[in-house]
Amino acid sequence: MPDLSRPNAPKIIAVANQKGGVGKTTTTINLAAAMAEAGKKVLVVDLDPQGNASTGLGIEVDDREFTTYDLILGDVALTSVVTPTATPGLAIVPATVDLSSADIELISNEKRSFLLHDALRQPEMDIYALDYILIDCPPSLNLLTVNAMIAADSVLVPLQSEFFALEGLSQLMLTIREVRQSGNKDLRIEGIVLTMYDTRNNLSLQVEQDARDNLGELVFATRIPRNVRVSEAPSFAMPVLTYDTASKGAQAYRALAQEVLTKNMKTAA
Ligand code: ADP
Ligand code: MG
């Protein structure tokens, strides 16, 4: 539900899957870059203590003075944590390993599940005139991920085309249901995107078939192909859209961005 008191509030999407290595960070970085390329103002919130999204968007560890930890638990100005990236229109709140202690510190905090929610809705956020906030979640269903889901309007789920991919989804869906009951009743599923897709691999085809049979409309039409340029880009500290703008991976993320933008145009109308 849009917040009627703040008609221009950004849409907040949590990119989540409790499995590691399924393409959460890659999807966050490149979907955000593709949205920015399409003219949107986008903020990535790195909510994984591994800080891969921060590295992938070119923020070196030494330059991460204030981080997501400060955003949710600290008392620093928003302008100190929102860091511009080399991609026009795309900023990031970076993360470092100190975020792993936040998970524990949160337990003793009364507002523990709502800290990110509140941080992203502070009035100072309006100066950035954001259209989208994408949250890169850690590979677990811990308190950080719950914070993301409480803060978010929707969850976008990367699904790697491999065995047992769908089994993991039922646990994620359960968590989404619990979050709906406990503090964010309007949480939606933005969609499920097949990642590291290989048309020559029967397993990819099988996973796609199962996903479309079981989840129907929730599965994005766009599939993200396995593409070496996508995996190389982070070591050059840039999105694949910049690293190799004509690559299959870059094109796929542009198509995914168009799907998300179109979907949200419809719901806004
Ligand atoms: P997660 O954030 O879910 O742990 P990552 O986005 O870090 O997953 O991806 C895991 C690994 O797979 C990384 O090494 C990444 O570069 C690689 N990878 C992700 N998507 C692709 C892709 N479309 N093609 C090739 N490699 C990919
Ligand atoms: Mg990751």
C-alpha cells in the first residue's frame, strides 16, 4: 500500500533468498543500475555483512566510514551513510562486517524488527527524491532479513536454476507470511527471477517449468542467463551494464528492470 501521507515515497524492494550464491547481490546491483540507466533514482542498501554489493558498486572497504549498521543502530546523519556510486542516479548505503554484530544487538532492542523500516522513512530521505530502494539481504532468515521484509513494500526472489531450488522457496514463503502477520500486512511478492539460467541445460528448463507451473504470474518472463561478464564485473567494481554494456547479462538486467518498472506503473495507476 502506498503511504498516502507521502505520495512520493520510494518503492522499497527486498532482494531475498536464504540460500547463498543464488544471485541476490548480482541482481540487486544490476537491477539497480538498470533502473538508474532508465532514469530512476535508486538507493541500494547493503544489508549483508559480507558487503559484496558495496564492493561490486565500487565502494572500497577503507571508504566505508558509515554503514548500514549506523543507518539502523547509530545516530549519524543520513548524508554520511548514503554514498554516491560511479553510476549516475545510483547511491548505496554500504556494509562492513560490523553488521554481523547488529543481528545480535537487535535482539535486545525493543523496536528490533522495525529499525530499518523507520530509518528508511525518516523525513531527511526526501532530499534524495528516490524512486526505488533495493535491499540486498544476507543469506539467512535472521533478524536483518526480517528488518528488510518489515521495511519493504515487496520481496524480489532470485531463484538459481538448480536442484532443490523450489524446496528452499517454501521456507521463504513461510517467513513472508509470518512478516505479514507480525508487522507488514501489505508485504507483496514483487516476483521471482530465474538466475544463472542455461538454455542448454535440462535442469534449467526443468526448474523453470516447475516454477512457472507452481508460481505462475509471480515468475518474471525475463531470465538472467549464466554469463561470464556478469561474474567478472564485480572485480572491476562496476555493474555489468557499465563493464560490458552489450553483454547478454546486461541486456537481461535491462529487460528485468523494464518488467519491474512496468509492473509498478500499473499498480500505481
Ligand atoms: P548471493 O548474493 O545470493 O550470495 P551472488 O549474487 O553473490 O549470490 O552470486 C553468487 C556467484 O554467482 C557470484 O560469484 C556471482 O558472480 C555469480 N553469478 C551470479 N549471477 C551470475 C550470472 N548471471 N552469470 C554468471 N555468474 C553469476
Ligand atoms: Mg550476496
